[in-house]
Amino acid sequence: MDDSAIVNRMIAFISASILAWLILVKFQRNTGDPIRYSLLERNKERLKYLQKLYYGEEKHCISELRMGKSVFFKLCLKLRTMGALRYTWHCTIEEQIAMFLTTVGHHKKNSDISFHFTRSGETVSRYFNQVLYAIGQLGPEMLRHRSLDIPSKIVGNPRFDPYFKVWPFTILYQNSLLIIY
């Protein structure tokens, strides 16, 4: 190999090294730390979303919470007066119930709700379980047992007889046979 070929190879090697170094520096600058928001900014963003949800248009509340604003606030008031849920320093009762209703109404994961409400996954899980327990306490008050009485409109009507015919029940009670019609 002559000297000019060696010089050309050295120039090519040096220029490739410089180019690789420049590319590496450019990628290192672009992959910096992600932008972090302060706690104050996250709280402002969350409160802005909740204010829009609570006091905005009815259709937004229905699409997010699957209930109207008046029903939502009645549910919040009911759970508050029952003592089933408590206002905490970090999360209002309305926000706790909104997180629960969004999770249940949209079949969303815990991570989706934590992103949506800018809360940690542990916080969302804790409040979801608290609201679920509180809704369970409403059961005896809101649900009623079904009645076994057949309405008079159906009992005497031959149109409904094949479907709602009252058959006699035989019951053995204290060694006695009772037939109830």
C-alpha cells in the first residue's frame, strides 16, 4: 500500500469517528430527563378537571360518571351524612366517588384512573375500596326484598293464568301437613 491510500484511510476513519461522536452527543441531549410537574401544577390540573366535571355541562357529567350532576351530588351527600365516607386532607368525597364511578362505569384499570385523576395507583385503589364498602352499606336502605304477593290484576285474569297460576304449597310444620293455596 502506498502512502496516499494510508492517508485516505486515516482521513476516512477520523471523519467517521467525528460523525459518530456528533450523533452520540445529539442523542444524549434529546434523551434528557422527562418533564416533571410540581405538585401544585398537578393539583391545579386535577381541580380544573373536577370543576369542569361538577359544574360544567350535564352531558359531560353523564358521559364520565354515568349519572347526572344532581344524582351524583345526592349520592355524595347521602354517603357523607351516613358517615360511610370521610373528607380527607388530600381527597374530597366527591373526587373519591368520581374515581369509583369512572372506574366502574367505563371498566377502566387502576392505572388509567391514576393517570386521569393524577393520583398514585395506591391512592386510587384505597379510595375505590372505601367507596365500594360505603356503597355496600347503602344496600339495606336502598334495596328491598321482593314481594311474593301476586297483583289482583293478574290473579283473576285468564290471560295470565298459565304463567302466574297459584299452586298449592304443601308444608310439613310440627308434624302436621299444611296445604296453602
